[in-house]
Amino acid sequence: MQFIPDASSTNVLLTKMAAESLENGTPLAPFTTIYTDFQADGHGMGSNKWFSDRGKNILLSVYFPARTDAKRQFLFNQYFAIATRQFLLKYLPEVDIKWPNDIYVKGHKMAGILIEHHLRGDALQYTIAGIGIDVNQDYFPENIPHPTSLYLETGKTYPVEKMIEEYWEMLKTSFEHYDWGTSIEENTNYIQHLYQLNEWHEYIIRGTQCEAQITGLDAYGQLKLRLRDGSEALCGFKEIVFL
């Protein structure tokens, strides 16, 4: 693992390292990691920004070799969310996965995940996975919706660097033992712990507000929902808003 005190974005830095290594004919070693105390331009999926005070939280990115094909790349998202949930269960009794990648505790966001798959043609070449886990964060700006941290949930502070080492080991072990032949839509370890699974809630689906129930995933990782009128909806990234 490489520590950088200040980083614009650990994902951007690690992606650059991976590209340069491939150009030189020496791909990065599996699980090469950059972690930092502070990100000036930390972000999640789409335009989402990540707020974090210096030195209080887990901020890192990891390089992973391909273990599945491009059509089944959401399988990696499932692995990463499951491993992160398992890690946080060491500190909390209940942890949910908010589709596709966020980690929620009691309806509040504790971790944001940014997964970037890199392809060559139709083949998945490698994946860069970045994460911010709020550990000792005790303050959030008012414009951040529903945040939380380990500190706010437990009233305790934690040794961040030790937790980073533990988390890295969890990711590595889980990756090596993960069943990469499993089916995305039948991955119960992911689906059974989805936030708001089988509950009726308000969503905005492709611009229309409605009440719906999350029922599972399709073979590509899109979210399946049942509406009150009995019809079904299938949503990809940015096609649904949780209210």
C-alpha cells in the first residue's frame, strides 16, 4: 500500500499508475493500493462529491485484475459491496447495501464506493475500486443527505490506519475466495442485504414519482422493482432516485 498525505483523487492517481504500467509492459500487482488522509477532489458515482475531514476516515483505491467478463462486470460490484459490509459488521450489528454500491446504516450513508472498470475491446482488463468510509467524522455539511459515521453510530473513535490494514486484508481474502461463477441475479449474499428490499417506498423512476418495491436484480445488475399497479420496472444507473 502506498500512502499519499494529500491526493486530488486516489482513483485518478491509481488509474494513471495502471495505464503507465501497462504501457511499460509490467501490469500493476494485484491489490496495489493508494490511501490518503485527504482528497481535494474525492467523488462518487456521477457528479456526487465526497466530504471528509483530514485524517478521520478511510480513503483509498485498490487495483484488481479481471476475474469475470465485461458482460458480468456487476459481479465485481457485488463482491466489493459484500466485502465492505462484512468488514463493517465487525463494528456494527446491522449494515445494508444501497444499490448499486453505497453502504447504509439505519437509513444513513456510511460509505460511498466508486468502481471503474477498464476494458480493452470487449474484454474486462482491470478494475479500480475506490471507497470512502466515514470512521471518525463528527460533522457533515447540511447539503449532504443522510450521512453517518462509525463515531456517530457508536460514540467511539477508531484507529484509522489499523482499520485500513484490516479492510485491505478483508478485500484481498474475499477476492481470492469469491465465487466468480455465481449468478448476478441469484447472488443472495448481496440481494438479501439490499437497502429497502421488499419494502414499499417512494422513488423517482425515469422522472416520474411513484411507490414501488425493490424485488431483486436482473442478469446485468439492473434494479428490479414492482409498482403498486402490479407492473414491473427495470432501472439502470441514474434511472432511479431514492426518496
